[in-house]
Amino acid sequence: MSQTELPSSRVNDINLSGLSPQSLYDKCLALANNLWWSWHPEVTNLFRDLDPIRWRQLDHNPIALLSEFTPERLEMRAAELVLYSRINQAYRRLKEYLSSTRTWGTTHVGVLGSKPVAYFSAEFGIHESLPIYSGGLGVLSGDHIKSASDLGVPLVAVGLFYDQGYFKQHLDHDGYQGEEYLDTKVENIPMQPALNDHGQPLTIEIDTRTGKLYAKVWLMKVGRVSLYLLDCDVEGNSPEDHQLTSRLYGGDRRTRIRQELVLGVGGVKALKALNITPGVFHLNEGHSAFAPLEVVRQRMEDDGLSFDEALRSVAQLTVFTTHTPVPAGHDRFDGSLVEEHLGPLRDQLGISYEQLMSLGRVEPQNQSEPLCMTVFGLKLSRKANAVSSLHGHVTRRMWAHLWPWRVEEEIPIGHITNGVHVQSWLAGQMQQLYDRYFPVDWFDRMGEPETWQGIHKVDPGELWETHQALKNLLLAFVRRRISRQCRRRGESDEAVEAARNVLDPNILTIGFARRFATYKRADLIITEIDRFAELVNDPDRPIQIIFAGKAHPADEPGKQFIKKIANLRHDDRLAGRVAFIEDYDINVCRHLIQGVDVWLNNPRRPLEASGTSGQKVVLNGGLNLSVLDGWWAEAYDGSNGFAIGNGTSHVSDEINDARDAKDLYRVLEEQVIPLYYDRDIDGLPRHWIKRMMNSISTLAWRFSAQRMVMDYVNAAYLPAAGGMSCDMTVR
């Protein structure tokens, strides 16, 4: 249809815009260059509508998409789709968002208003088009800074830019995981060089015993938050160090300590060069625990303090969050690596090798003990927290030896339970439903219990219909992905066609997706494969399950778990009822958590620090079936989901696994399946829907990242910055 043939509504849209092709293009580019768009569906849909096929092929990357348009072609497409007013509105909303002074932070952040929080993390999971994350820690970091942006909390974030990111996962014919690393095109990433005082791209340098390390600094805008990413692919570095920040969690121990040196020490140097003076340093996990040492050096240089005086002062400003209840998950480095990389900084601090090592040892005088980054973080901070109530107990017990004069209950490690960024994970269809029944300003009050009680006003049939629509979208997505996996492996046309018809929207659908570490026990539900097959094939009340997840490249047992699960597709009894989706990422997670009926989580208790995927499911009406670990241990009330076990663990892993498997089958057979298939005359599972409503009303407000960030402000940031005092015992 030519422009002269457009209906009057489209002509009006064009005529009223007053935009030149270049102005239109510039507005779209401005939207794409701030990741604010990633949690606003109306803007995401705007980009998708420009070219739905390429949008999917380009991993939903708006900058890559716009690079394929000229201003003139964009104008033509806008005319065809009546996009002018939508573009103008989205651009106006972004500007209003960035300039607003009416936020929660305006009246609640106190002293942070002049000195922001500096939030350090090794990974940030913001959107699938930005692959600088691997899993839960990164997604939590991304949700944290998005919520800080929405709340108006003054915060800058510091991380590393991995130009190959985390690996792409592909399974071979035998179901074995293969890893592929792809170069990220910097020109397709919404970031610009950070500039120094002279308007030049900023590069920082770090001294080591074996020469200097250099890192350039990138700036990325995440709503109101500035995210600074350090990148070692820069002139002056050795060929080896050019690749230092290429891959997330790649390389040997030397690579790891060099990455953590760049993140911690380099990150603080970058903030100094940018004239950013933080009031609080928040270390998200031990990867950035070297940061306080550089702050100490700066305080000694700037203010003439002794090492001990500067250390005490900086520790008061430092908040440390630990996420790892597994001892093997804490980075440890031997003395030679520490001296090679921190030796020059140690010289400037005027301390001995033993003094430095003692800061990272449980037993300071034990010369054979390596430096542990978590111990380092705990000793160099005065506010430390775990990420759930149960994890707090585990963490205090794990590190009690650091405070031998205290009883366990008095160990100075509190907890702030993780939450999720609601706008990032809530399906558009569910948001529309909430908009009709919740208070008008519910997005600004999502941390209040009263806000979510509107779910009980929703007609059960309407809620069920919305859930079924999301479930159908999920199954369509799974079929596309499974058939594509079959084609990539060169399987027969019959196999590809069968993949296009896997799963049934009328069957109870379970989702299991997370890192395939052995303690997460992905295979617990198939412990008794014959019994599982009976559940799958029950003629009246069948079940089906979707798996997804990656194993670390060096985790051979985890890879064997994946192989075991993936090869279930060859079992004729399970044909079409079990699916494994390759390359688990934010996009796959979003589809799963929005569409499943039940989210399964069965780690060995108490090894799940918090877990947030189940919190995302709550927002979209799914129900959790989980071991009473992490967040679920403080969330389950008997009417808002299902529990595996009674909250205790056997000292024997073998007995514990057998006991939990038995209880998992029992809960499925006696509670989950009967409740789902118990239908009224209208075909509605009313008792199930009631449980969905209970889940949303009791959990959504408690486990939002908005609540989490407000807790950090009140219980950690303000006390650390010299504001009001508050114990970190937030539940």
C-alpha cells in the first residue's frame, strides 16, 4: 500500500508527527541506547513490530535491528504500521523517567543523594541481547540496578565487559553439552566509551609484579543507573591480557585473579578518574573484594591516614553480600598469585605479605592457608549479608571461625532476601489483567501487601484464560526451539515434524530450569523412571515437563546430568512429553516462568542460597513445587504452592536424595496432580486457581526487587554512609 493509499488514521499519524526521517531514526536510537526499553513491553513491541523475523534472529537487539534500517526505510515502515505516535510517546516517557524528581529515593535516600552507592558485580544479566551474565547471580545484579533506577536510588554499577560473554550451549546427537563462544559486536551494544576530564576515552592502569594491566572503561545506561564496564582488550596489554576479559568464568586461577583485580581495584580507579565519590561500596559476592584495598590506598594518599585508620574508615563504608553456601564456590588464591597481583598495591599500603594474606584467611597465622575472597570481603566490610533467612543461618555457621569469641547467633552477618524486578519478568497479558484490578499506581506500590490483594477480585475464569494463553505461547516457543535443535543436528524430517508437535496445552506442565550443578538434582523426578513414565502416561491425569540449563564447561558431572535428561526423548514411553531446551538464557527463562503450571526446584537443602526463578513464576500465576530451601523456606504457607519434605535434611546425601524423591512423587500424586485436574462444570480448576491467587497475593510483594533494594537502602546503605542505624535482620 502506498502512502497515498493509507487510511485517514495513518495519514493523520504521519502529518501530526512533524518528524523528519533522521529525527525519527534518532529518537528510536535514543530509546535503544538506554536499556530502560528492556523492561517496558510497549517499547519492546515497538522494535519488534519494525521487523518481527529479524527481531527474533537478532536476539531482540534494537541497535542491531536499527543498523539494518536507513532513516528513509524506517520512516516508510513507521508509516505502514502507524508508529509515529508510539515512537513519540515512548521517547517522551523515557525523558520524563530520566528527569523525574518524584521517586521513592527522593525522600528516602538521605545522605546517599550526594554520594551514590557503588555496586560491584562480576556479571550483570539485564537482557538476552547483552551476554555478560551466566545465571542467577548476574540476573540478580541486573534486577538490583533496574529496581534502583525505578526507585531513584543514587547508584552506579561496576562490572566487566566480556566480548565473548558466556558460552552458547549445543547438545550433540548423544545429548552431550558442547560450548561455543561468539564474539559480540561492540557496535551493537548500547554503550559508549566513558570519558575522562579532558573528554577522552578513559583507560585505567593497574600495577602488578609482572607488569602493568590496562583496561578501557565503557559506559552503559540502565534507566537512571550508569553501568561502567572494564575491558582489557586495549593497546598496551600483552596478547594474553587482551583476552583477559573475553570470557565470563573462563580460564585458570591466574586468569580469575587477574579478572577480579581488574574488577575490584580497576573499578575503584575508574570511579576515581570519573570524579565519582561513592558513599557506599556494595560488593556483590567475593569477586570484587579487592576493591576496598584500593579505596584504603586512596584514603591514605588523600587524607594522610595510616593503613589501620584507613581500613577502619573504609570498612564502615563497605557492604558485602555473599550468595554461596557451598564451600567450593568461594574463590581461593595461593600466596604467589596474590603477591604477583597485589604486591605493588601492598607496597603502597605499607603492609607485609603476611598482613595482606591474613585479611583473607580464617586462621591469620596459618601460612599454608590460601587467600579466600569471601573472607577478604567479610573482614573488609562492616555490613555483611546473606540472601535469605535460611542462608543467613548457614553463612553464620560457615564463617563462625572468623569470630571465635562470639556465639553463632551473634555473628555479624545478617540477611536480605533476594527479589525480582517485576517489570522485567511479568508477562504483558498478566500486566493488563493487574492494571484492571489493582490500584492505578500499583507499579509504584508493588512492595506493599495491599497492592496485590486485588488479585482476589479477578474472575477465576479470566485468570485461567490468561494463564492458558501464556501456556500456549510457551509451548509454541518450545516447539520452535526443539525443531530447530533437531534440524541443527541433521535429524530426519520425521524427527523435526515430531518436535513441532511436542507437549500438549491441556496437560499439567512442569518447568525445571537452572544451572545443572549436581546439588540441584535435576534428575530427582526421574529417580524411579517407571513411576515417572506412569505419571506421564496416565490416561486421565498426565504430566509433561520442560528442562533447560547449562553446566559449567569444567563440570563433567553436571554435563552428565544434562545428557541423562536430554536422552529421555529417546524413551518411547516419554515421547512428546519431555523436552530439553538448549542454551538457557534470559529469553528462555522468560518464556518458561510465564507459561508453566508448576515450577520445580529440588536442591539438596540447605545449598540453595535464595533462588529467584520461582519468584518470577509467582508473578505470572504459576505455582512452586520446591524443597523448603532458600526463599521458599520463608515463603511457603501451605496454601500458596507445594513443598517437598518437611524442612530437614539427612547427613547422608544418598538417604537425603532417596527421601526427597519419595516425597516429590507423593506430593505430585496426592496434591499437585489431583488439584490441577479437579474441574468444575465449566472446566475450571477452581481450587488450583485459588492457590494461584494466594501465591500472588502473599508472595509477589514480599519477593520483589523493589522491596529488596529498599531493604538494602534502610538496613545497609544508609548505616554504612553515616545515615540512620538499622540492624540487617530484614526478613
